[in-house]
Amino acid sequence: MERKINWFGLAAGITTLVLLVVSVFMPWWMLIVGNNFVNIYASPIVTNFGLYGAQFNLPLIWAWNLSNILLFTAGGIIMLIYSIFPTKAYSQDLLSFSYKKPLYALVSFVVGLVIIVVAAGFFDVNVPLMGSEKVTFSMPSFIPISASITSSVTATFMLPFYLAIAAAVLCVAARLYHSRLNSTSKNSKPIPIETSSAFTI
């Protein structure tokens, strides 16, 4: 009997683990103010802040990064296991756990960036999500001090961000293909032949 494999799931599991490794060395999104005066290297895996060339992190964000590392690792491995045995009784549970991880991480990351950009707008600081522009940093209106600094701000999405999109798409495709695999396996089951043990004379 030919083994059934969810190829979308297999590709999703591999891509998720590759994404995890790449994200350790490269951020999903990068923001640089001036000549590296302030920098932000952000991703669900590693997030660093820089000021005057000194890098630092926040304990709460570090804990969030660590939990995402564990979830991505578990999700990628479990997706691979599921992909090899997609028709087993426990396959639905494995898939339900694993396919959501890259998708939820991607959505929450983008939403977080949008919230930061919108929040910065309340202080009259127009931070770009992508691209480069001159930004004027001024004191908030409720502070009776007139001071402002104009500097270039560059923001860009890096390679791991697009790899995360690919992983999320593959995970969703694996979820959709799972239904087709199970319907095919049910239709291919042999029909049992009923035999009668009674004889008529």
C-alpha cells in the first residue's frame, strides 16, 4: 500500500525550522535612526534595541522571544511528524497544534508593528514601516519646551519576514490538503464482503 504524505506539511515543517535558524541571526524588521544613533532589530525570535551603538534587550520581550523559539521548534518538528503520518488517528491533533504557529506569529508581529507606528504618530513622529524618510522628533505638545531634531529614519522588512509568510502559507495549505488526504483514504478503503453462516435446505 502506498504511503500517503502531506507534502505541503513537509515543506511547511522544513520552512518553519529554517525560519527559526535564520531568525536567530537576522531580524524580521529593522529600524535605524540617523547614523545608527538608534536601531531596532525585531522578530518573534530575537529582538534587540540599540542606542549609541550599545545593544540591549528587555526582560519581558526576551521571555516572549524564548517562548516563540520553543513554540517554533515544537511546531516545526510536530508538523514533520504529522506530514509523514497524515492519516493516523492522532494526525488531526498534531496538525491543529503545529500549523497555527507561524501564522499566529506573523499576524501578531505585523499587528504589533502597526500599533507601534500608530502610537508614535500620537507624538507627531511618523515612523515608516518600510522605506526611508526624514522624521522630525519634537517634544510633545503638553511639554512647554520647544525643541526638535530632524533625522533620517530607515525601516525595512528583512528576508526572514518573507520566509515567515512562505511558512504560514504552506501551513495553511497543509491544513487544506489534510481534508483531501483523509477523504481519499476513506474512499480507498476496501468494502468488506459479508458472508452468511446460515445454510438453507
